[in-house]
Amino acid sequence: MSWRGPLALCLLLLGACQRTSAPAPSSVPDAGVAEAPTVPVPASSLAEPLLPCKADGGTPLDAALGYLEGSKYAEALSCAAQASALDPDDATAHAARGNALAALERTAEAQVAYARALALNPGHLDALLGAAHLYAVQLPSSREFDELGALYAERGLSQVDEAPEMLPQFALVAAMALNDLGQAGEALQRAQLVLAREPHQPEASYEKALALFELCRFREARAAFTGLLNDPAHGAHAHYHLGLLLEREGKWKQAREHLDKARVLAPRDFPEPPLPTEAEFREEVARTVAALPKDMREDLAGVPVRAEELPADDDLLSGEPPLSPAILGLFRGPPLNEPCDGTETPCRSVALYRLNLARAVRTREELREQIKVTLLHEVGHLRGEDDQELAARGLE
């Protein structure tokens, strides 16, 4: 999943659907706990009365839609509120109200407005697109929000025959949500739907590059990110990922140049990670193992817990789909209740990745906590739990 700030709606211009910050490791099996954030409603926004709707002789709904096209969101909200009051069963009026509220960053109210519109008409395309964008792009990232965004975007894609011009918008939001959910194969397909119509669309190009990286198609990812280096919105992200790719090739000096450039271009998105030395990292991993409950330490008896730099290609490509290059840790081998097949030596092992773990946090304290969470995740795999079960226990 990724962190995104409030963004303009992508209802009118495809280019308004834009990531503004670096994605965290995308729904990787060994990522840390990410609770669904609450969305507070500012008291001032609830108390402030709306201005009268200036419909200029037309209907309030037509006026609301016109104001939305002109990016006059306060006026659009006034007219959409009047339209929905005059006809509470009009899904279009509630969708327009949701769009205006979302653009004004009154997100909790927008959630209710979209829910009302979709309760009245589950297939309303404007409501589906607005809700998809709200959950996948505008609200703080969480698995639940991304899943809702993907659900609404995919529902819209399934019925865009009614409005083919909306296909790229739904496909782009779907690509964003699916990338954040770690479903890179599906995200790549959605990004390509957009690029088939608009070959140089920057947001879709970025989602494609990100999906290729997550799918371990490194040569293609490198070419895709190189093409984004001069893009104002994505240059920092392109430098960052090129740095990660060059690290995997052992080109540490070139990698550092790209990572430093990303930090200069977007210091808030790419702060200097709290990177321990290899020796310090090994010591912290050993302390974390020693602090585990007795039953977990007993399960780990004879299972090496190794401190490594980055996941190897062979590990990433050992299954289908491949694992994300950003995984924080990995359990190798069969769970305890299954026999070894003789292909692994040792039969079972755990790896924790220093560089990925350091980049997933911002402080040494967070790093220590993330090492613990990742180790607990891998012990869960050792005991036979899958990623879904671990996520349900808060060990995503």
C-alpha cells in the first residue's frame, strides 16, 4: 500500500489521478501492521451553512454539474445539496454532492453521499468513479480502503459500455488500488488499458512501471522508470526505483546517486532511512529472537534466522506470482507439520532483509518494532499460517 495525500478528483481530467508520495512496500506479505485510519469530520465544516444555489434559471442539479465542470466546488455543493433535498431519491444529485464534498476534502461527508447514491443506484457510474477515487487515492491508505477503491473501480469497468469514455478513468484508479494491494499482475493489465488509448499518460505509465517492478520484470521496469525521469510528478519516484534496481545489480555507487536524487527531489517522501550497520542489524535480529515467547523460540530451534541485505532473485521467483522485491522477510521451507523434501539445506530458514526493513520505517524505534512484527509473521508461516490468516491477526 502507499501513502497519498488529498488529491483533486479525476472525474474531469484523467491526469488529475496522481500519486503524490512514494509508495510503501505494496501489500507485501511481510509488511508491518497498517490499521485502517479514522477520518475525522471537522466541526467547522458541519456547522458552516451553505450559500444559496445560483442556478441561473436552470435546475439545481444542472447547475451543480456545471459548477463541478468548472471546478467551482463550493457552488457545486450548494446546488447539489438543494437538488438532493428536492429529490432525495436522485442518485445523480447525491453523486454530485459526493464529488463536491470530496474535492473540498470533506471526506467523511463524501463517503456518506456516495453510499447514498450507490444505495439508490448501485451502477451509477459517476458515483462509482467518485467513490473509487476517494477510497483508492484521496483517503489515507489502508488495505480496507484500497479494497473498496478496487471494488468500485472494477464495478465501473464492468459496465463502461454505457460510457466508453470513462474506461481510462476507471482503469487508472483500479491500477492504483491493485498496485497498493500487491496485485501487480492485475494492476499492469489495467494500466495497459489506459495506455492503449493514451500511450503517454504519465499516471498510467507510472503504475505500469511499478507493477513491472513488483512482478520482478526488472529489465522492463528499468526502461519504464527511465522514461519517467524527467516527468515533474514522477521523477523522484523514478530515481528511487532505479536506485533499487541498480542495488539488485550490485551497482551500489550508481544506485546511491539515484536514491540521493530522489531524496533531493522529494525529501518528505524519501527521507534518509535509519539504516543500521550489518553488525548492528545482526545483533538486533538476535535480540528480537531471544525476546520471543518460549514456545516460539522452541519452534525456531534448528531454524536459522538470517540477517540478509536484499531478497535474492531465486527466492522472489520461486512461486507464481513472484514475491515483491520489497518484502521485509521470508520463510523458506515447509511448515513444521509437513516433512522436508530434501531440496533445502537447511530444511527451514528465516531471512530478514536489512535494506528493505530500514526503508519501510523512519526511526530506529520503528525499525526495532518492524523487525519484531516481521519475525512474528515468519514464525506464523513456520507454524502453517498463510498470509490471509496472518493479516487477520494484524501481522500483514
